[in-house]
Amino acid sequence: AWTNLHRFEEAEEAVQETAVKALEALDSLRDPESVAGWLFRTLERECQDRLKRRRTAEERNAARHAQGLPPTRAGGEECLADAVAESRETYAVDDLREFVRREVGALPADMRVVVERRGMEGETISALARDLGLPRTTVDRLIHRGYRMLRPRFARLMRGLQE
């Protein structure tokens, strides 16, 4: 995994994700003698998927840079605190922070925890998964669902700031 990804933490996550996928799909293994090859193919596909997502994120960041926008975080999602900080309006920063806290606080509890820690404190998905005892994919899914729920609320805020 490291040979393909050249990033230790990402390689570690790919191996962990492959192990989870392998355990989930163990019943579908037809030939127990070929388990090593099966695991390596699964890991290789995981690495290819990660490289594809990385390239997509890099292309997205290049486009954002061309538009004069700040880059997104490593996972592709924008940091909520950064979105609030980049608004250059006359509203008090404390009011904006309170708005973010209130909107994030309205999320379901499991989503709220991961969005607060990832989006507002910048904690890595791997660290969150370890601390919460959840698979990385579950944490990632919770973050993206939380951001999807927050996006219209923040869009209304930004429209209000622009008016």
C-alpha cells in the first residue's frame, strides 16, 4: 500500500479498510487457498480508488486556486471553520461562530460529534475512527451526511451576508 500511495497514514488506512472489507466479504470467498491473492487484489483496488480520489481532489483544488478560492482539506471537504472565516462581511466573528455552533449542535448526536471534531477542530478521520471505535468509512459517511445537511443552512447564511 505504501508503494502505491507514498503516504504512510493513507497506506495504513488502506490496509485497515481492506481488512474490514475482507472480513465483511469472507463468506463470499470461493477458494480459501487463494486468500492471499484475494487480499492483495482487494488492497490494490483500494489503493487505486484512493489515488483516483486524490487526483480528483487535486484537480478540484487547482480549479479552486484558479478562481482565487482556498483549497479544500485533504479529504476533499471544506472545513466549516474556514468557510465562516473566509466571509469578509461586517458581521461579528463571534456571531458567525455562534451560528455554526448552533447549526452543528442541531445535527443528530453521532453526526454532530464527527462534524465538530473534523470540521471545526480539524481532527483526522483516522484519529476519529480510532477514538470512536468505528470503521473509517462509517466516520467518513457521517461527516459527509452532516455536511450535506448543513450545506443549505450555510448557503442561506452566505446569501444573507452578501445582501
